[in-house]
Amino acid sequence: MKTIDELLAEGADGKRVFVRADLNVPLADGRITDDGRIRAVLPTVKALTAAGAKVIVASHLGRPKGAPDPAFSLLPAAERLGELLGAPVAFAQDTVGPAAHDAVNGLQPGQVAVIENLRFNAGETSKDDTERGEFADQLAALADVYVGDGFGAVHRKHASVFDLPARLPHYAGHLIATEVGVLKKLTEDVARPYVVALGGSKVSDKLAVIDQLLGKADKLLIGGGMAFTFLKAKGYEVGISLLQEDQLPAVKEYIERAEKSGVELVLPVDVVVGPAFPDLKTKAPAGSTTVAADAVPADRMGLDIGPESDKLYASKLTDAATVFWNGPMGVFEHPEYAEGTKAVAQALLDSQAFTVVGGGDSAAAVRTLGFDENAFGHISTGGGASLEYLEGKTLPGLAALED
């Protein structure tokens, strides 16, 4: 896999460089609530502009239906990118149409343009190779060189991720090179003890990675909504907590495998419960109480791990040499259910381990709860991509960058 450093050594002055970024930022009322993914692509964009490249930044945002939708416009991301660069950024109101060509043709060396949401064109996400290829051909006409730097999308077989690199000289950007290097530390010659903390809402999202980690990790800490399927599998009452009953057989098997393989599987010993899912807009008092993990009332919903679990999980992280954390321990967006996630984040900071925060909600939680991002070993920009890499899957966007 060639990297951007090789492109810069060869010379990028005056070249039209297509940067496939991941600007899929969260929006509320048209305003960006977390610009972490935009900041993540800055090193690549700055290096290219400094080298005199004409930089075309492209990304998806949300899940539009293959047609323009103002609710998913990349304009806010383009404006924020300009603010962070401290320089004007042109914005094209289409992906491969006249506006995109005008924006690219108007670039001078060292300047940047952002084209509109790639998913406004059905060819971007099409499962038909021909349709995807036709869109990739149109994108290729905008550029001379391709730089892949949208790690959060490399697990998708999409036109701008998989098909476009085959049509242009291609390189991995600084972000992708960093992400791959970090993930290799979690899969090849891992420093031990190796502890993995998994949270989030659905256990089904994590089953494949749990399957892989049962043969690699020393400890697995389970929290978040997915913990209640594990607790139910042990015969506990979980009330009206999130429960995936169809996953109970698989979870029971994993509990048995963990015991046989010597992997310490750690579940909550107490949980914070409420009468219903809390209002995240007003963050109104939710009437929470703490109960033992085996004593959840039938009419209550588990929404965070409890204070004793906080201590337990922190103790399991103390002597770790490597930690991978993916998924919050509770509904961290509400103050009554944020303590478990805070406790895990703080335990990572207090440890001497190489710590990796696996993207998505975990990365958002770190920023939302006021932690210093730079204090962690690495904060990934791609939760789904990170998990699929750990599962051992071939990621289309990475395969496309291989020579």
C-alpha cells in the first residue's frame, strides 16, 4: 500500500488530487455537533495543499436515497473544513455535474474544493458493479490522483471507496495509514494483558468480533445495552431493558467458550435503571435507581452499569498492556446514565496501556464528556471498520489501495 508520503515525494504540484474523506459528522438543526472526523482529515489535506495540489474532498453524509436531499448536504462540513484550514473552500452543489467540474476547474495549486454528498448519486452505493463503475468513471474525470483517507467507510464496497482507486494512481492518506498501523497492534504480536471493553446497544453488532476475540483477548468487559442479553443468558431478570432474544443461544455459547478458553468475561454486577428511555433533548430527570444486576425490576429499563461495576471494570483495566474500547457503557448523552462510560474512559487514562478507542459512539462520548482526546493512544474514526478489521474481514477500501 503506497502512502501519501510517496505521492509527496514524487511531486503533487498542480495535480488534481481526489481525497475520499469521511465527513459523516453528526448534525442537529443543520449544525455540526462533533467535528472530529473533519479534524481527522486535516493532516492529509494540509500536506497536499502545502505541496501545491488541487485538492478535491469528497464524502458521504447520512443515508440519503441516492438523490439530492438538503437535509444531508455536505455544505456545513465544507464550511467547517474551511474554518479549520483557515482558507476558503469551494463547494460544488453536485457530485459529478457542472458545479463539480466548475469548482475543480477553478482551483489553483494549494486550493481545496468539496463536492456534494456522494450518496446523492445512486451509483455510489449500488450493488450493481456496472452502475458503480459508471459513477466511478465520472468521479475519475475530476482528478489525476486518488488518496483514500475515509477510514470510516473502508468496509463499504462503494464506488468512491472501492472502484475509483482502480481508475487512478492511488495512495493511502495519513489517517488510513495511522488507523491500519494501530489496528495491527491489536491483531499482530499484541502486548498483554489484552483487555477489550465492548458496549453499545445491540449484541448482534458485536457477535462476530466477540467470536474472534475469545481466542485473542485476555479479558472481555461487556456493558451498554448489549449487556442485558448476556445477563438474560445467565438467567437474570432484565425487566424492559434492551434484549435480543434471538441472540441468546449464541451468547450462551460464548459464555461457555470464555470459561473453557480462560478468557475472563466480565459482566455488570449492578445497573442503573429507569422507568423508560430518557429524554435526550431536555435531559430531564429520569428517576433512576441502582439495583443489583440480578434484581432488575420487571417494569424498569437498564440504562447504565452501576457504581460497583464502574469500580470492577476499572480494576480489570489497571494492569492492562493493550486496551480496545468500542461502545459506551450506557446512555451517556443523559447525565444520569453517563457515569459508567466516564469510569471506563478514566480507567483507560489512568492505565499504562496502549489504549484504542474504537470510533463511533465511543469517540463521541470521549469528546462529549470532556476528556482530552490526545491522552488516549488512538481514537479511531471508524467504529464499524475497526470491528470488521478485528473480525479478520477483508475491507474493500483497504484492498483497493493495495498495489
